[in-house]
Amino acid sequence: MRQFVFASHGFFAEGIRHALELIIGKRTNISTICAYVEQGVELKSQIQEVLERTVPHELIVITDLFGGSVNNEFMNLVAENPRIHLIAGLNLPLLIDLVTMSDTQENTEALIEDALKNAKASMQYCNLTMQKTKAEDEDF
Amino acid sequence: MRQFVFASHGFFAEGIRHALELIIGKRTNISTICAYVEQGVELKSQIQEVLERTVPHELIVITDLFGGSVNNEFMNLVAENPRIHLIAGLNLPLLIDLVTMSDTQENTEALIEDALKNAKASMQYCNLTMQKTKAEDEDF
């Protein structure tokens, strides 16, 4: 079974997991990494613990920010760990799609690309969406 | 000064604020709404409290999920409250851009559209990004 890791600066990863599980229910194949929340706990060792615990499963890691320190730490691991799939840009529509579609989609690349496409389409400036809907309604 | 509201199912809104402020520092113009975390606390009254407290400032509200109950609740308010700008799809690159560029960008529509565009570009499947970068490097 694929394993998911949500990783972020601060408590973001734990918070978005809470929102996700309120919507789709509890899942046992999710781990979270909250970096920089506890003095003396190194990000590298948090990552190592998750990697060891999830062997030999495929890992889909979603981090908070491309170019951020948490994502960079995982970038260093992708080349030598072909079981790691790394996505930057934690958000809720992405997680809902990834986790729920994971049960039926066998191709991990296709799963990720579809979920990213849907998530980007779902992010929107709603005032503009409402104006467009209203204008279309008036055309009829 | 523009006010920001992060609103979500569960503790996601509070968690992403924590990540944001670890990166850009504490801000006084951010409120969070965490729905369904306390029994007997209605989402409608959480929203009302924020609306009253932030009069007469312009409000940029970012919710967790287009089509979700938190976003729907705000959709009902946009038409009658021209000071509300509603965005669906909380994520960290979006918030960093919105909050930091808000100090210099006077046009709210332009601020939101630029931040959304940048955030979508920043969300990516990093394995693919690395493959492309490697292929480009090999072309030289």
C-alpha cells in the first residue's frame, strides 16, 4: 500500500492532515513531519525515521514549499531512492485526490499528474468565478 | 491596512499560519477560522466575529477547498460585502506572496491574480522537474 508523507515548516502538516481526515475519514497510511517545532529535533532525523518505518512501500511525499528547506531536504533523497515521489505545494484538493484516488490508480505518475492538474484548477479567485457565472447566466 | 483571514476545516488554518510566520515573521493583520474543532461553536458565528472585528478594512479570505462548506459559507457573503475578496485553495506559496506583496501592491485584484499564478507554477512534481533539469543540462 502506498504511504503518504505530509512535510512542512511548523504545524502546517499536522493541521492539513486534521482537515483531510475530517473530510475523508481517518487513514493509517499517512505520516506527518512538522519541522522546527521542537528544539533539538533535527529535520534530517525526522525524515530518516519515516523512511525506515515505511520500507519497502512507495512513498508520496508532499511538502509545503518548492525551494523551501523541507522540500530541499527531500530533493537530495529523490535520486538515490526511486520509491520516493516528491510533490511541492501542500493543499487540500491535492491531498483529497491523491489519497482517495490512490486506491484505484496503479500508475503513480498518472495519479500525481492528475491530482496536481485538478488541484490547480480548483484554486481560484471566487469573486471572479461568481462574476463569470453571472455573466454566462445573463447570456441565456 | 488589508486584513487576511485563513479559514479551514479543522486546524489546517492555524497550522499554515504557523508555517507562514516561521518563514516571514509574525503579522498582526491575520485571523484564522478553524471550523468544527469545538462543539457548540458555529461556523457562521466564527465568521461574524471576524467580519465585525475587521470593519472597515478590505478582507482577503483564503479558504481550504472550493466547494467545501467553509468556502460555501463565504460565497454567500461576497455579493453583499464588496470588501470581501474570496480565494479557495489555501497553500503556502500563495500566502507568502499575498501577505508580503500586499504592502506594495495597491490593486487587490492584481495582487490576487499574480499570487495565484505564482502559486500554481510553484506546485510541482519534483521528480519530473529534476528529470527536465537534468535533460536540459545534458543538452549543453
